[in-house]
Amino acid sequence: MKLWSDSFKDGGAIPGEFAFAVKDPATHVRLSSNRNPHLAWDDVPPGTESLVLLVIDGDVPSVGTDVNQEGKTVPASLPRVDFFHWSLIDIPLSRSSIAAGEFSSAVTPRGKPAQLPAPLRQGVNDYTGWFAGDKDMSGDYYGFDGPCPPWNDELVHHYFFRIYALDVPRLELKGRFTGQDVIEAIHGHILDEAQFIGTYTLR
């Protein structure tokens, strides 16, 4: 399989319009356009019955004590964990691309709704947990929400865009689900996969 984007090059920096936040000299960061990037795929293997798309930041600090704290930095040596930015499942074979901004445009406080045209389904991303204690932003963040790494992180974050060809037409997931739920559900059903990587920093 092949996966690519016209929005940025594999291994290159993700433009700010596809991020949750961009740099701001006065306040460190400000909210951005939060558009999903263009994505396209090809060479789907025979026997494929549906596709799954995941977007994962693999460089999120495992400890948040110093995140976005004045006078402190998040050291590059700190162990990192995954943060799911998007899980889109049950993608039909009739679809071979996603247009820029098709599924997300602007930050939606308390999160975007879950519903998509059938058969597409999307899970909650990890902003759901990040904003859980924020009275103005808390909610279920379905679908895509873009990069917003700590503005004081020494490490440039890497975002993995992955598409999976599956041997089932529909994943056995019901109701509200997470990216980790998708990882578990696709186990044993993957015929092929492809990925490309984008980078982003607010330093």
C-alpha cells in the first residue's frame, strides 16, 4: 500500500493550518485552523474489505509536571507515550482520499460530534482526556484534532499517519471507542498497512 498527502511531505513539517495551535509571541500559543490534511492511498491488496486510518503523536511526555510551565522545559530525554489524534474506521474501498478540511476545520470547544455519513465511524481522540478537567473545553473530542505539543518541549514531535487494509467490512466496536480500542480490534485482521510521518513543534 501507499499513503501520501498533498498537504506536506513525508518526514516534513506539518503546516500550522493543520494544527490545533500555532506559535504566538505574546502568549506562546494560539488556536489554529485545525483542518485535517489531505490524505490519499493506493495499491490496496486483494481481499481488503475496509480500511482504518489512525493519526498518532508518538512523542507525548509521559509525565506532565513541567508541560507548558514558565521557566521550565520538557527534556528530550523524558520517556514518551502515544497520543491519538484521529481514528477513522470502516472506510469503504470506494474511497481513496480525504480532502483537506473535509472532516475538521477550526477548533470546536467540547469536541466535534461523532456522527459521519455511513459506513464511516470515528472514535474519540486523546484531547478528550487532556481537557477533562477544563470547564470550558471538556467533552468528547471525536474525529481529528491536530498537533499541539507543549510549547516548552525540547523534542520535535513526530506524527504517524497510518492506514490499514482489513479483511473485515466492519470492526466489532460499538458506541464510543478510542484509538487504543481500534488497535486492539484490528489485531489479526490486517492485510497490509502504510504510513508517513509529519513533524511539529511550538518551540
